[in-house]
Amino acid sequence: MSGRAGGSRARAASAGLLLHRRGPRGLEVLLVHPGGPLWASRDLGAWSLPKGEYEDGEDPLQAARREFEEETGWPAPDGEPLDLGEVRLRSGKRVRAWALEGDLDPARVSSNTFKLEWPPGSGRKQAFPEVDRAAWFAPEEARARLNPGQVPFVERLVAALEARRDQTEYD
């Protein structure tokens, strides 16, 4: 979710990782909730995969790995990333994502911070975490919690894992 300071670009682009695991309820994905007072009371449709903007010419997968660590406090797991493609959010921002299998304790997530004038018009800048919490969700619950523009990433992950399972059954 983090951004980069600097001049504006014609097209903002972000890259992120959708961590997944086989949990007690089957497939689960890790989502993060944006921090700060503007998001404090929002839940459904507010969550995201750990992601952030990257610069023109920067490798998007490397940016996704960097942003994962900045927003969770954990390095991205090793493994072969599954390319989930790109979506365009209502804001016009493009988001590119990869899925990686891995596990982490969401209670131990610790993100970087950003500064915001709060309350508005007060002249006081306060620091807030970019991510105030993380949680594992089954795909159906993740679809409800995610920013609607990011739901296709869960759909694509589920389809890819089902295709792998079907292929394994026939091998």
C-alpha cells in the first residue's frame, strides 16, 4: 500500500504478493488492513494484499518483495512465484501481483509508517502504521474483505491451484 515520494507519473503502478497456505480451513490467503484514521472503521472492501508503488524501470517482482517486507516486517518467502497478472483499480492505478506459498504469524506483523496531518487542519503531523493488522482468510471471506479491484487475484490463485491439483491427479 505504500507509495513513493516524488513527481507524479502518468500511470501509478503497484506490485504486491499474495501469500497463501494450507491452513486448518483449507486454502487461506494473507491480507493486510490499511492503517491510519481514515481506514480505522472500514472493514469489508478495505483490505489489500501487501503492495506498494514502484518506479519506472524497477523490476515489479523485486518491488513486490520489498513492499511485502515493508508492510509486514517479514521477508517474502522463497519459492517460485505464481504470476497473477495485473488489475486496474477504480482510481486508475495498476496493480501487478504474484502468489507465494508461505506462512507467518499475523499477530507479529509490523509495518513501516507514514505521516498525516491529523486531525485535518490542526497543523499536527502524526505517524501511523501503513498496515495496522493482518489476517488469514479463506478465499470466500477474502473476496468480501478485499478492495473489489483486487478480488481477481484471489480468483486467479484459486483457479491456478485447482488446475495444478487436477493436473497432478492425471499424471
